[in-house]
Amino acid sequence: MNQVYNGGSRTKENPIGAKILQREIVGNRQLFQLQRLVAALVKADVPFTIENPHDSYIWQTKIMKDIMALEKVEIAKFDQCMFLLRPPGWDGITDVRVRKRTRIIGTVAGLSSISQFCDKQHSHEEAFGSVRVGDKRVSRAKAAGAYPYPLCRKLALLFAKALSQRQ
């Protein structure tokens, strides 16, 4: 999507891009800072998670591959529709959801247990464009960036369990 809609230079073969677009330069700096943060968290034995879209090129970077190879890292891959991610302007009646395939990696024990893909028992609305909600326009993609409550609850329970076992 970054290439098609935003003129991005990242590819699967070159996931850090051509290093000429400011937003990619900033993103790469953040990735290097993430690497440092993860090293500190691992050293202190503090659980962490990292999330991005399932097919993001970030997962192809050496840094992310190195993090995914760490001893305690688990990987969860799921469609957020299974956690009731609803589109903006949802009518509250029909069972329409946003699929948004996502990947979370981290050292939270049991993280992989939240993996689940769409069961196709509901309809989907794409996270493209915008929709009028009340008297304002809402970006479908931006709205899909917020975790649905059931996903937040699952993650919170995993973190609570992991942190309670540290004492």
C-alpha cells in the first residue's frame, strides 16, 4: 500500500527503502531505537510486544528477524475481525467487521494463543477511504488502527499474568 498509494520505496527485498523519503528515514530511525529498547527490555526480563500489519515490510528487516529469533519471543497472527473490529459508522446491528490481518511478536507468555484467522461467519468492510459519521469524515484506515476492546482485554490479561508470575 505504501508503494501504490504513497510512493514509498520499501520492498520485500529492501525493507528499509531507498533512504530518500523523510517518512522512511524517520521510520528507520525508530526501528533502530526499537532494537535498543528491546535489548534493554530483554536484559531486564520485562515482557514486550511489537505490532504491525501482518504483511508489513518491517518483518523483513534484519532487526525484526533478529528480534523474532530471540529465545522467548512468541508470534501471534490474526485477523482483527475475530476480535470484533468494527468499521466507523457501524450501525450496531449488522455483523460487519474489518478484517485487518495483524502480527504481534513479543515475550509475553501465551501471546501465540491469540492467533486466529477469519471464520467467514460475518461480512467485511475494507479499511480504505473515509466515511461520514455524524457531521464529520472519518478515515476507515485510521479508525482500524485502534484495537477493538476484546483484543485489548486478551492482551491485558496476558500481560497481567506474565507480570504476576515475575514476583
